[in-house]
Amino acid sequence: MLRRADNVSIRFQKFLFRSKGRAWLRVGRKEYPGGSISQEAYLKEELQQHQKPILMMAIDNRRYWWFQDRFYWENDNLDGDDVHALLQTRNQRERQRIDRARAMVAMGEEPRTRERGTYRTTSNSSCGYEIRGDVECVAPPRSCSLTTLFR
């Protein structure tokens, strides 16, 4: 399972009098040192993580990934292509959800709630129900309910 890790950050610390440094991964309140790396290589990885997930470190049974300025962890031994595919589909679903919500707001509709096989709308229509097809919407008599109308 791939999960977003909001409590993870990274920093680069250059060694004194050397061309290399160390990247530190902070998870919660603990910091974990990475290997010795040049500042150029670190900056290259920082740019590369915008295009593809970078495996940062494995801590206990979790593997931490860096992708598009966010951190994720997983414990299923996924490779970079798997992580990329999962995150791209997650982003697409979220984008579609936002687009649908914006379209509904633009049309002046309110979200519909599902109620026992019928769609109940919260708008001020004549009967309060949306009926699909070539059927005219007629308010039911006060003495009957929708469940008796559709038997």
C-alpha cells in the first residue's frame, strides 16, 4: 500500500572543506543520514523527482519515495514504475473529482444523494425527484410515497 508521508522532509548538508555532503531524511522527529553525495548529484536528484519517483531510503519495513515535492512510503517492495503508475492514477482521479465538482457548481446544481434506487435532488424542482427518460415529473399525491409508486 502506498501512502503519503506528510511528516517527511529532506535537507542537504555540505561537508566542511569538501565538495561532497550528506542528504538527511527527516521522518517525524528523527533524522536519518543518507550516503555521501556531491551537491550537483543532490540537485540532479531534486530535479529528477519531478519526473519520476526517487527511492530515498528504507527504514524498518518502510521504503520512502520522493515524487513531485512530496514524500510517500510503502511496504510492498514496489519499484519506481509501480509507484509512478499508482500516483499518476491517484492524481487523475482527484483531478476528475475536482472537474466534476466545478462543472456542477457552474451549472448551479447541488450534489445529489442516493436514496433507495432513486436520485433525490436538493433543488426546488416540482416534485423533488429526478426522473430519467421521457416521463413527466408529477408530484405524487400526499397519501402515497415513492415506494408505493414504483412497485
